[in-house]
Amino acid sequence: MKKLVQEFKEFAFKGDIVSLAIAFVMAAAFGAVVSALVDHIVMPIVGIIFGEPTFDNLTLTINDSVILYGSFITAVVKFIAIALGVFFFIVKPYKAYQDATAEEEEEEAPAEPAEDIKLLMEIRDALSK
């Protein structure tokens, strides 16, 4: 039983799982912010242009069946806004960060040791045998 508990602790508190949980919570919070942006800023602008703040009232009725295609259009607008927000505020800055980090790693790469240092290293290795 102790081994099972230990294995679970290693799994649950491993850095990748914790990072994934943090990313999930941050994404949910970011989604709420973008949804508020769309609901309170973008859709009222749509209302100015088209006369109504959402497309939810757009319907098609066939034989007593009501097709709410306006709700679908509103969901698509929200999805595009969230995708753009994620792209410009998460993906692009992260890619820029990765590029900057890669450049720093290339700059920090150790240079090839000089010939005299190589010779001293060979002498040290020969003496240690």
C-alpha cells in the first residue's frame, strides 16, 4: 500500500502534471476574460453594425422545428476572438521567449578549449591513470 501511495505522489506532483494543471486554470481564466471582451465590447459593436448585439435571434423555422443558426454564428465569433487572443497574447510571446532563450543558449555555449588547455587536460588524464 505504501508503494502505491508513493507512486501516486510521484505521478501527481511531478512537474509536468502540476504545470499542466496550472496551464488549465490559466486557460480557463483567460477564456473568461476573452468571453467578457467578446460579450461586452465586440458584440455591442456588432449590434451597432447589424442592429442587434448578438445573432441569437436569427432562426429558421421549418414545420414547427426551429433552427437556431444565429446562436451558432455567435459561438463562431466568440471562438475566433478567443483563438486570436490566445495566438497574440500567449503563442506569439511564448515563441519570442523561446527564440530569445535559444539565442542566449547559443551565445553561452562554451568555446573549444585552447591548445595549451587541451595539452594540460591530456597530461592530467595521463597522470590520473
